[in-house]
Amino acid sequence: MNLVFVGLVGAIIVIYISSRNWQRAVKAALVIVVIEGALRKWAFPQASQLIYFLKDFVLIGAYLSYFSLPKSRRRVVKDSGIIKVLLFLVIVWCLFQAFNPRLGSPIIGLIGLKNYLLYIPLLWVVPSLFQSEEELYKFLRSYLLLLIPVGLLAIAQFFSPPTSPLNVYASDDLGIARFGGNVRVTGTFSYITGYTTFLTTCTCFLLPMLTRKQPLVWQLLTITELLFVAVTSTMTGSRGIMIIFALLLVGYFGLQGVTEFSNFLRSIRKLLVPGVIAISLTIYKFSSTIDELWARGGNSEDILPRIAGSFIQPLKIVNQIGLDGYGTGSTFQANGTIRGLLSLPPGENIPFYYEGELIKIAIDLGAIGFFLWYTFKLILVFYLWTTYRQLKRPFLRQLALCAFLISVILFTGQLVYNHTAGLYHWFFNSFIFLLPQLEQIENWQEYQQLQQLWQFYEQSPDISSSPDQ
């Protein structure tokens, strides 16, 4: 119970500090999600369970500060009626299921609410976080610098034995995963999934960054970051990340080729040299790793059934469960630890095997919640697509395209119970409101500059009286 008391006191302090400056708090949460695993594994392993919630407390403080501001100091987002209606229905149903008696305790349901809903307010907070395209660009390029130290750590892990202090997980119950003769690297993250999520997210930022005009130093840094993504992604031993990269690149270039051929040619030209360098270096230096990964991923006997089963099994489960579920958060992987820590009664036994996100949502929320949740996500994907189609500025347009593609690719992926992916997912969804507003700001500033030039022209007698005016 002492640990619980310390956690409550720490949470209050973190929430208070975060509420002092909500802008810094939101950006800090995006950094904490990268270093959180390092804190849990090496710095404070005895407080691993509390550090897991650190970024959540930071965001709660940011939300309290932001939503307490007068409306005049908050950026008004464009009309999003259908998003608000569906979100309201999702919140009501998740709240109702949080008190499902099958959970054994409403505390499990309230923690489940955190997994489903805590990051959704980023839809409205992030659009007020950046005041210009340049400000967003500078944040993203600085954020991508994290790839370098995290990537160096991953390489050190790969060439270290499994018994090395570098190769540990946040939980001592799990053995270090390997493929071939090497470990599957995690970087600063608690587990492999967190690191692959980080690499995927950074790739979505890197693609627009590589085609944007930058100073030479930042161009070289961007190429270096791309190299770290290419090299260390093979070291994760993950087949999933390779499939995601393939789908992302095909979608990125394919949709640009169909919808904006001139930008497609520019992207190909800009990405050709760094892409060739990254692929050549990876093949030359880590050919054995690629061979191991290819051997692991080349066997489709378990991949295809798993993909098909992730769609078929939830439909069977929903039919057996009915309209009601087992409660919000009933499939959360940390429930056993939480029940033991707080001495909570056990919940009703779930008689189904569950691994993928689809089946977990079906078990948690039942047929009604399953339909509401994925309808809500589908509407957001549609809005990301319309945002991409409406934008004109290349950098903003390409960011919207990457956000749309990753939302489609990971539509059935682990987002609720992968807190790293959940945070990034809702950050990407905020582009629905953020990017059009930034484009309006840029257009207005360009209009103001033209107005000033015209006024200067009219007020200059040497120019206005010229026969060539």
C-alpha cells in the first residue's frame, strides 16, 4: 500500500507541474514515451509500475490547464459534428462497461477507460500547440533526433549477449527474445513492440522531411536518421514492421503518383539517393541479419492464418458474447498485477483466447461497443483522407498522407493496449484539425506580405510614375 500512496502523491505533483505549462507538457509526454522504458528497465526498476503511468499524469495536467483556458485563448477547430457525436457515444458506452460486474472491481474498469480514452483529447489540444508550419517542422526535426541515441543503443544491444545488462525488459517474467544468434532489440523501450512503433512513427515523419527543403546540416541528419531506421528495424526481428514499411512506401508513392504526379516525381528524386544508401548499407553490413529475418518471415504458414484469424475470430466472439461485453479493460495485460497490488477481487474468467486488438475490443465492449469503436475509427480515417485531398502545401499534404496511410495500415493493430501506439495514433489523428489551420495561417501570412508589397508599390513615386508600371 506504501507504493500506492507514493504513486498518488507523485501523480498529484506531476499533474500540478504539468498544468503550469500545457504546451511543454504535451511535448514532454511525446518524449517520455521514448525514454519511459529506459527509466523502467535501468534507472528505477523498483518503480516500473508507477513510471508506466508517468506520461499519462503529464497529459492529465496538460488537459486540465488547456481546457480551463477561456475559449478566446484556444484555437477553434473546424466543424467536427459527426466526430463529436460518435465520440460521445463511445465515451458513454465505455463508461457503462467500466462498471460491468464481470470485471470484479470498477477500478479495473476505470483503468480500462484510461487505455481507451486518455489520449483522445489530443484531437483538440494539438491544433493549439503549433502556430505555424515552420514551428511544426522544427518540432518534428528535433524530435527525430531521438532516433540517433536510441538507434545507437539498439545496435549495442544487438551485438551484446542476451545476458548483458543492456538486454532486459521492464518485466523480469519474460525471457529475452532472439532470432538467429542475436537478441531482438528494444532500444530504450520496455519491449520490442514499443520500439517498432517508434520506428514506424518516425518513418511517417521522415518521408515528408526528406522531400522538404532544409539546411545542409539537417539534410544530413535526416539521412542519418533514415539509416538508423533501416538498420535497426532489421534487428528487431519483427516481420510486422517490414510489412508495415512495405505498405507505407507503396501507399505513399502510389497515391502521390495518382493524385499529384509532379510531387511524386519530386519525392522519388529526393528519396532516391538516401534510399539507395540506406538499403546498400543495411545489405552490406547486416546481410546475415536480413537472411535470418527473411527466413523467419518467409514462412507464410503462420502469418496468413494469423491475419485471417484476427478478422474471423472477433465475429465469432461477438456472436457468443452478445451486445454486452466483459467490461472496459477486461483484457488489459496488467490486470493481474493491478489486482495483486490493490488486493482486488478476481473478475469473471474469460473463456476465449485473445491476442489481437479486434478480439480484445469485442470481449471488452461487446457487439455494441465493437461497432461504435470501429465506426469512430473509420470516420477518422475518412477525415484524414479528405484532409490530405484538400491541402495544397507539399509538406503539410505529405504529413496528412502519412497519417492517413498509417491509420489504414494499423486500423486493426494494437492501439488501445499498446500505449506507445495509442499516443502516436491520436497525435496523427489531430492532423485532421491541425494541418488545415496551419495552411490557412500560411496563406494569410502570404496574403499579408503581398498586401504590404502592393502598398509599397503604390506609395513609391519612382515606381508608380514609371511608364512600365
